[in-house]
Amino acid sequence: MKPDDVKQEQQLLFDPRFLEQYTGRMLLHDPVSAIVELVANGWDAGATRVAIDWPTQRSEHLRVTDNGEGMTEDQFLRRWLTLSYDRIKEQGSTVAVVGRPDQAQRAVFGRNGIGRFAAFCFGNEYTVATSAEGQKVTYAVRRGVAKPIDLSKRSKRKSSKSGTVIEVVQDGQQPLSAESIRSELGKRFLTDPAFEVSVNSVRVDFEDIDRKGVEEFQVEIPDVTPVRVLMIDTQRTDRTTKQHGVAWHVNGRLVGKCGWSGNGFDDMVDGRRIEAKRFTFIIFADCLATTDAVRPDWSGFNEDNELYLKVREKVLPTLRERILNLAKDRRDETTKEVRRANAAVLRQMTPLSREKWNEFVEQAQEACPSLSQPELQSLSGVLANLEISGSRYALLHKLHELNPDQLDDLHTILQDWTVDMAKIVLDELQVRLKLVDELLAKTSATDTQEVQELQPLFHRGLWIFGPEFETIEFTSNQGMSTVIQKLFERDIQGSLKRPDFVVLPDGTAGLYSYPKYDDSNAEIGVDRLVIVELKRPGIVVGGEQKNQCWGYVKELFNKGLLVDYSRVTCYVLGSQIEAAESGERKEMNDRVRILPLTFNTVLERAKSRLLKLYDRVKTAPFLQGQDIERFLGETVEPSDELPLELEALKQAEAVEEKRAV
């Protein structure tokens, strides 16, 4: 056999377990789930009626007939043979109701096309007879051996009707009673009165629903006929939220669509929650029929109608309270689990703090039900740590002030940086920014005292002159300062108060050095010396001032304080520099450099070395003389904490919803 022949014979193989893994076990083994999917197929086809012939024993036929739009042969083959069929992309998210142009388009159940496999719950082979565009085609569908399904064509003929019939011989599950099936379907398909479902020629009605799954109550409204509400509990969690939520009925007709969204529960019932896939509320609001509360196309209510708003304001809070009560047991269990997870931190709290923390956990579940237990556990752990921290809830106040984009930015920062590392960097940046701010203020002063105060600032800011001066080994050399002081042969007032630098008749001079070491790590002299000489405002830096600085260096060499390997950099700083003397001066084979600079030039260098951050953050509180702790926020009183915590939590939840979209 040739290699090309081998390639042609290769085919994709499927294990017998594939179909169950693909559809989920419930669809193929639970008759309730399967029949709900088969009826949902009729709903998605725009049918107004679905008739079920339900067998009472094995070997009898189960037949599901709908009067929907049906399928052409090409449509049937594409939909049945395409795994993960994208119903929304191929056909849209809504469907027109066949023969009822007055009805609004309905939202469909299907998304991935798994409903076509539901009949396999009752047998390994079923037939599909579907009519559309004047043709009726019938196919047999059976579970395959080497592939999920096999199709075989039975017939094709003309037909004047549209719709689909699925028929299967009951040879699998022990059949439930017809009454049980009507009850299960009634819990899910009575939200729209225009959609009729019958089982063995008996129409499914509210009376068919098991009384254990139904609660009826009235909502009193001033000056209006009481509104009747039917709460239906399927007593099991369905696969999706479709046909669950809130449905408004006016004179036996559905207004809008059934669902949680848009009915005041968007912030309360998340699609992942059990309640969203289990409960349905039907509101019988016939009192709205005689007004213009309902839109002409019945797609919803007129939001500015006073009577509708009056009814809504009374009914929806009542339903909200019911849902909270229904989920109370689950919330209590979640609170216990979260409490156990944070037991170590809770032991460090006072009884009042523990009570307040417990109250927050309960309120958070009510206000933000989309929080999963792990998310709530993480959040409550943060709050527990805040409760015993020094700053307490000041951090939450700051989070509350951030908008969603800023919360996203903070999340990104914490992904890239640890808090400890960020604090080290920001602390150093804050010190340097404050130093530049102080230098800007003091270089504009005109008195000698201010010039003297500049010298200590430059000692802390040698980094301004270049990266080679970043080392922390540079220290004030008081011995050299004493030598320079004696050059003037007279005591200058105030010089003894600051022995770490020299007070000169026309300014100050600071001498900062770091040592040189031999191979045994013993100091053997000065390796590097920086002299920062500051001139009073009004003195123009020129050749005389540069010579004066050179005189200091020569004196230090003559006294033996500097040796041949010592390198010296002298900065002569002032408000003005003589144009002809603005260049750098070098001595002793370039081991001594003398650079005249204006204060403005030095400060611009400082800003550049800080990547121009000073101009961008010059409004920061620590540059405005405010206390940084006050900037971060005061500790709140206990009575004010919980509402702000919940607001911060809702801000974070809004960010997560935005990211999910």
C-alpha cells in the first residue's frame, strides 16, 4: 500500500464516552432535562404549540411535535452534523413567532446545539421529520460507534406546513408519569402564555405544577387592585437561567421577556447562582391593562408611566426580600466557612471588631451576590487584617475614592510590584522630590543664613551631580573642613555650630569624601573628594572663585590629607557665572576638576535625574507641606465603616464586570 493511500484512509475516531462528556451527563440520563431540551427546541423554532405524546411504559413511542419554522434538508444536515454548532452566530439570538407577527421576537434557549442529542436519553435511535419551504424530509439519527452520530435518510416529499417532529422508541429510562412531566414543564414554560405545551393532549397549566414548588402571594398597593405573584421553584438547578427570572403578565399576555436583567435584579441575582437557575416569579398585573403602561408592541412597559412605577416600587422589593430569604441558609453556611478560614486573625480582634466583621460578611453577600466564596474569603481576610492594623480602614476610604480605571491601574501595579518593594522605591523617590522642593525654595533666598542652610541639603543630594556620587560612603570630612577654616586666619561667626562644613565670608564649603582601601580592607587614604562651595546671591562666580577653590585643594595636598591617587571634584555654585569663566577647569593631570554652575542649572539636573517626575507630581501632598498620614486618610469611627466598605466593594465588582465584558 502506498503512503498516500494510508493518508486517505485516516479518519477522526471518537470514544463511546465522547457524547456524554460533550453534552453533560444530565442530558443523556435525566428524562426531565432531556424533555425540557426537546420542548426548548420548539421554542427556539418560533413555535406557538408543542405537543408531547408521552409513553407510559417501555417500548412505546415518545413523540415531540412543534409548529415552528422547521428546517430545509440543507439546514438540518448542517445543524445536526456540526459539533459545537453556534446557534447565535448562524441564526441570531432571537426568533420570530411563526404566524404571529403581532408578537415580539423571543430570545432563544440554544447556543451550542446540544439539544439535538436529548432524544438519546430515551433510546439509541430516533427520527426527525421536519418541514420548511414546501418540503418535508425525514432522517433517522442513531448513536455512532466510531463517531458521535450516524444519519440515514428515510424520505423526502412535499408539505404545505412547517414544523418538526422528533420520535423515539422508549427503551432507556423508566418512564415518569405524564402528570410529573406536566408539572416539570409547567415550572419552566408558563412564563409566556402565547407558548402552549401539552402532554398527551392535556395542556400544561399552573394547576399541573406540584404544590411543593409553588407559592402564591399578593402585594398590596395603595388605591390599586392587589397584584398577584406566583413564585415557582423547580426544586432543582437547571442548566441555564432561560425561562427563569421575573415575568410580567397583563391580561394573559407576556410583557417584554422573562428574565432577571432589567427587572431590578441585575445587582442581586448572578447567572452563576443557584437561585437564578431555579426560581421564577410571575407577576399578574392586570391593573396596568387600562392605562398606557404597556408599549404598543408589548416589548416592555413605558418607564414614565406613573401607575407602572407605583406597582413596580411595591412589587420588586417584595420579590427581592423573598430571594434573600431563600438564599439565607446558603449565605449562613458561606459565612461559617469564611469565619473558619480567617480564624487565626479573628482571634486577635476584640469582640466588637469580630461582630462588625461578621456583619460585613453577611451584608457583602446580600449587596454583591456575584462574589464567589473564594473571593469573599479573600476579601474578608483583607478586612480582618485591616481591623487589627494601625491604619485600620483608611485604605478602604482611599479605594472608595478611586474610579474603575484607577482600580485597574492599582491592580496592575500590585501584579508587577510587591508592596514592600514599591514602598522602598516610593520612599526614596519621595525623599528626593522633597529635597528638590527644599532646594528650589532656599536658592531663591537672599540672606547668608539661607545659603548656610543649603549646604546640608547638598550633602544629602550629591546624587544630583551624577551617578558616580550615588554611593552612601560619602561623608562630611570635618578634619578637612577645619583645615580650610584656618586658611582665613579668623573665626567666622557660627562656624563652630556646623563643624560638618565651612562657613566662609562669601558663602559655605562642604567637603565630602569616601576612603580608599588596601587588599586587607584597611583604609589608606581618601579615594574621592567632592567640594561643594556655595556663593551668596549677588556674588558672580568667576576666575577668583575658581582659584579660591583650587587653593583649598592645594592646601589639602600640602597637609597630606590628599595623595597622588585621590580624585577631587569641586562644584562652585552661585546665582550667576561670569560668561568667560563658565567652563570646567582641570588640574593635576585631570585628577582635580573645578566646575562652576548656577543654582538653576543644578536644579534642572536634579529634575532630569528624577525623569522630570517633579513637574508631574509637584501637587502631591508631601510637597505641599501636608502630613502624609493625614493625606492617606483619618481612621474612621466604627459606625461609619460598613457603608464605605460596601461602596468600595461595589467599585471593585464594577471593575470585574467591565473586564468580563
